[in-house]
Amino acid sequence: MRIKIAGTGSYAPEHVVTNEDLAGIVDTSDEWIKSRTGISQRRISDGIGTSGMAVKASERALANAGMKAEEIQLILLATSTPDCHFPSGACQVQGELGAVHAAAYDISAACSGFLFALNTAYSFIISGFYRNVLVIGADCLSKVVDWSDRSTCVLFGDGAGAAVVTGEAGGQGGDFGKPCVEQGSGCVPGASGILHMIMGADGWKGPVLSCESRTVGNFLTGTKPEMGYLSMDGQEVFKFAVKKMPEVIEQLLEESGMKLEQVKYLVLHQANYRISESIAKRLKISMERIPMNISRYGNTSAGSVPLLLDELNREGKLKEGDLLVLAGFGAGLTWGAALIRW
Ligand code: UT7
């Protein structure tokens, strides 16, 4: 069984907010933002919500895969900023797309969300439960950012990315129920598609990046719901990312019996250019193998990895047989990685 990404799509709102625009709101500068993060501008919702962006990205992914919405059996929307508590964002997407045969639900793992959803899709397909799964990462963090807090508001943007993940019977990589990587034995030789995945979480570190629930209303005390905003200990997240990402990538490759030299691109969560540079340094690889689009979008949370993957796909940079590592980290704290032969 070969489990592959059959098509990708992405969407970001048209409204561009530059660093200069933000310098008019908070005490910051283009120079500070660019030199500390690599961000020049970000897209901010002009009314479209998380599900709206997810629908647009999904339509493009379905078109890219040459598949109809009716063929999808499961929709997974990774987001931490759904438009409402219920129905889930995934159900809203299902309705808009007309994916009449699909079950749908959201997955919450912040910026690692797309990788968690991809792993869930992989597991459903390998088990024989579903064949075609639509995996989406979408976030509208502009809704939860405190626009008076310069230490966070300059970092984030809104955006979505999607991938159609399909299982093909036969081919190399084992049968239903047989993952490509079996414990301790590396990857099935010649296998393609999604070869291996890793997920992890460290709930003790939750407070370093959080957004308090907006539903703190309480019947007994009469407390009314209040707005919660994203808050972050930037340096702690930075330290975590530059340590954890190289570890996870090395673990992923080791368990797959692959070497970093064989990997064409590391498609990393776009959080900060300097984080990616540190990862490159620790892994002793050139930044040419770590594509970046953070300068144009900022950190789009669950949207970041699939948005970048879609750009690479559409630019024709992904050739059949290319080995890719997708990896991300985020609130939770969480992390995830995938090894894919395109
Ligand atoms: O998806 C995961 C999400 N989060 C992340 O990945 C965040 C990871 N962390 C980071 O990217 C970095 O820690 C930041 C970009 C958030 C901050 O960069 P830093 O180099 O760690 O800066 P800092 O927090 O040490 O702040 C340095 C100075 C401080 O001033 P003082 O105390 O030295 O006078 C800040 O008040 O920069 C100040 N500062 C700013 N100045 C201008 C903080 N934000 C800004 C700003 N503009 N926007």
C-alpha cells in the first residue's frame, strides 16, 4: 500500500499588512521585525474565517489531485482558531465543499496541527478504514492576537493549506495494516509516499504559549465569557524549537533507515527565520535545503507547513522520488514530523 499526497492547495487572505503598517500601531520597526524574525509582511483576514480559508485551500487541493469532493471519506481540519465552538470547522468545510460521503472533525495541536492531522489520515488509511482523506491546516490567528502587544502581534498571519491524502493498493510499502517503517527495521526498500511519521507533546510546558479559553462563563458564579488573547514566552519557545526540531528530524530519519543527505528539502513550520537557521546549523546543512516563505506570510500556525508545501508543489520544485521531511512545533507544547517520498 502506498499512501501519498495526491494534491495540494493553499489560500491566504488578500489583505497585506506590512511591518510599516504595524509600526503605526505599536512601538516597533521594519528593521526590528525583519532582523529578528525574517518577516516583511503577513496576510490578515478581511472578513473570511478559518473555514472559509480552509474551503478555498481544499478546492485547490482537490483540483490539483483531480478528485471530486464526493470521493473524500474523511475531512480533518487542524486549527486552534475555529470560527465557532460547534459545529466543527471541518463540518463547515464538508458542507461548503459538498463532500457528502465524508466524516469530518477538527484536530487541535496548534502549529503542529497539520502534521498531527496528516498522521491521523495516514493511520486511518493504513488500517484500511478510509482511502481518501482531506487534510487541512488553517488558522486565523489575527482573531486571538493582542494587537497592542508588540512582542507577539508582529509574528503571526492568517492562512490555510490542504492536502488530499490517498491510499493505493499494491505497490511497495506493504499492505493494509503494514506501515512502511516497522519497529527497528527501517523503511521498506523502494517505498514511496508517506514513509514515516512522529508526533509528540509536552503538556508541562503548556503555559509558554497559550491562548486562554474564551468560554470562562460560569453558571454558578455568574461569570461572563471574556476574551482571551495569545500569550507567549518567545525565548522559551525559541529554545524548545531549536533543540526539539533537529532531534525529531534525526529520529525520523534514523527509524526510517535514511540519511539526511538523501533529503531534498526540510519543509519546516515557518515561525522565525532564525529558528530555521539554527536548525540548519545544528543539522549542518545549507539553508538552500530549507525553503522559506515566512517573509510574505509570517507564522500562519497550522497553515504554515501545507502552505509552503503547496507553493513548492506549484513551483514545480517537487519531483517524483524526492525525499522530503515535513516538521513543525507549537503550543502544547507539541511537535510532529513526516518523511515523504514524493
Ligand atoms: O509557532 C510557534 C510560535 N512562536 C515562536 O516560534 C516564537 C519563538 N520566539 C521568537 O521567535 C523570538 O523569541 C521573538 C521574535 C518572539 C523575540 O525575539 P528575541 O530576539 O527573543 O527578542 P526578545 O524577546 O529578547 O526582546 C528583545 C528586545 C526587548 O527589549 P529590551 O528588553 O531588550 O529593551 C523587547 O522588549 O526587543 C523588544 N521587542 C521589540 N522591539 C521592537 C520585543 N518585540 C519587539 C518588537 N519591536 N515587535
